[in-house]
Amino acid sequence: MSDATEVCWLTVRQLSRALVNGEISIHDLVNVFLARAAEFNPASKAFIDVYADSARAHASTLAEKPGSGMLYGIPYGLKDLIDIKGHRTSAGSAVFADNIASDDAHVVSQLTAAGAVCLGKLNLHEFAYGATGENTRYGTAVNAYDSSRLAGGSSSGSAAAVAWGLSPFALGTDTGGSVRSPAALSGLVGLKPTYGRISMRGVTPYSWSLDHLGILSRDVRDCALILQTLAEPDLADPGSTNRPTDQYLPEVDSLEDLTGRNIGVPRQFFYEHVDPEILSATERVISFLEKKGATVREVETPDLNFSRTVSLTIQMPEALSFHMPWLEKRAGDYGEDFRTGLALGQQILAEHYVRAKRLMTHYRTQIDDVLETVDILVTPSTPIVAPKVGAVEVETEGLTEPVGNAMMRFTNFFNTTGHPAISIPSGMHSLGLPMGVQLVGKAFGEASLLAFAHLINSHRQFKLPLPKIN
């Protein structure tokens, strides 16, 4: 097969074909990515822990009893909120530095049954509290296209691992955009399925009402393949849907002629205070869909000026509820920003929380109504490209805001509503950084959403160059 560097940029499906055709062995494939991680993790800060010994042992076991399926023998990485038996789940914090998982998370069990090989645990903003991915204990994962800039967060290591070529795909969590935002900033595909579509059992929670497990990959087909494996109902998780798994992969290639399809464009809020180049890239995506036969309609969404407040009013009391046992004894081991957030949770009254939950239901119903009139919504994924490490504020077309708020401004709302949303590349900025477009679909409409996303993602107009990593 081609040299190891080229192997690291292949999609899951390409790697699977190479394994089936005997062009590379499972053992050699795992070693290629372990070697890559050893070389570039010091610069990327993608991994907290690399499982070199257990990954090689697992590869040897798989080689002895060849199996089938496109994930058989494929390496991957896990955001370090997700349990894998016998390994620590640090959650990016000193508080959980010695926290050894007693069992596998449901998603890990699913991937293991499919023959996938875990390479290790990936970096994150402490306890997933933050959009920047900055982590004082384990270092800050940086952008593959410019290492002076952020990879995005909170699933920073998950994005960095795939973007730097250290893992073919990775799992992350998304509470306000923590999969989609880093995907957009790092030139990747990032899928947040419908709330409850993927089980969260065995995942350290941040906010039970808003947490989604998501996928970061190189292309939409890989996302569909991985979702097919992860979306089986989990009867042991009360938050998991009981709906049967759809057939995602066959649907991916089903769209070509979009005649009769309707695209919703919510210009208010989602198209305001956006980098002009990101706005232009989003308009090019809309134009592409229109040329494919789709009808483009402007749609109205609820007033979203307070949607972030609603989200925080739900997040912080829920986070405080989970963390109280440790906060009472080990407050000093928490990072300053998360400790401040937990203090905010103590100031939120039950009345405020209940009102926010009612607004959450209201938002969900209103977006359901909008999506009765269109097939998907199209927005920019983020209003900015990847900011510099250490940036505090960003100014975008007349709006100055905290950098974390900007990174999540267009993604946060769809955690509140629970609708499936995906970020895919929309082009390269003149700064040499990726831009992303977000597509939002009907609840449990991932099959259709992925088909639209693949139609865009597979077109040469929206292909990105690989990062130049030395």
C-alpha cells in the first residue's frame, strides 16, 4: 500500500477496502496511527492517553479471527468523557485523574462488537465546559491548519486527532456545539444526531437535558457508517430512544436531483454578524442546492437573542447537581472557569430552571413546525474561523463578544431543540483556515440530513486541501 503518511488521510471506507483487499494488515494499520500519534501528539495535544499496548493486543486478536463489516480493524479515538473498561476517564480534569472505568460505555461496546480498535482518550475542555478547548492540565489541542489557533471545543482533541491524521474518526460530545464547532474550525464533518438517538450511558455528563454524543470524521459517508453502528436503542439508558435504527448508509447516495425539495434559510440571527467570507461560502452552498433543483425559502425561527441564556439556565444547575459530591471536597482541583460556572449554577433558582425547560419545549415545537415546511435548514456553522489560542474576545461585523460565545452562537440552539445537525466544510478562508456550513434536519431525520450533506460534501467545489503538517 501507499506510504504511512498517505494512509493517515484515508477515509474509514478506504481503509476498510484496503484491509479487505490485503493491502495492509490490521496490525500494521494500527501501528501506522500509533506512530503518527507518537510523532505529532506533542504538537497537537490531541490525546490525553494513548493505548499503544492494548490497541496492538486488540489488533492481534482481530487478525487471528477475521471478521466482517466496514469498521473491522479500524482505529478510532474517544473524547475523555467516554468510559472504556480498565482505563481512566479523566474528563480533562485533575478531579478525575484517577477515575478508572469499571465498564465500557454503550458506544464503546457497539464499536468493539463491530471490530473497531480504540487508540486512546482525547483531550477536551475540562468536563466539557467551554467552546475553546483550552485545558491548563493537559494542554490545549491546536488547529491542524495553523497551530497558533484553536481546534475548537469542547471536543478539541477529537477534532485535532482526525484533522492531524492521528485517527480516522473520533467520538465527541455536543452540549452546545462541541462537535459541530470544532468540525467547522478544523475542516471536518461533525454530526450531532437527534437527542437520544445515541446512548449516553457510560459518558460523564455535563447537562443531561442537552448532552448529545457525536461523530467527527473526514466525510459524510463515514459519519453514516459510524452512526449505523452506534444508533441501536439502549434499553438500559432511560434517555435513549426506543426507535429502531434507520438505514443511514444506503440513503447517503440517494440524492442527486433536488426537484421538489425545499431548503429553509433562517436569515434572522443566523446570518447576522458573520465573517463576510463565511457568509459568501454559505451562500455558495445554498446556490449549489438551488442549481440541483431545490426551492430555497426564507423561514422565521423564534427570537433567539436569549437562547444562550436559556441554555445556560439549564446547563449550570444540572452540572452543579452532578458535581456537588466532588465540589464539596475538592473545589481547588477544578479549573477556575468551571468552578466559576458551578458557582453560577448555585445562583439559578428552581423557578428559572423550570421556565427555561418550558422554553426548551416551546423552541422544539416551533422548529418542528418550521421543518414541516422545508426539508432542511442551512446556516453558517460558526460566524468566525478558528481564533488564536488565548483569544478572549472577537469582533465580527460590528459585534464584540467572548470568543467562546462566538464559536457556539449558531450551534447552541439546536441542542436546546434536540434536532439533528451536521457541520460540513464550505471552503477555505483567505487566512488559510477552514469554514463550515450547518445543516439541520427533522427529528430522527438523520438519513435525509446525511444525504443532503453528502451531496454537498462530495462536490469538488467544497473540497478542502489537507493541512500542511511538518
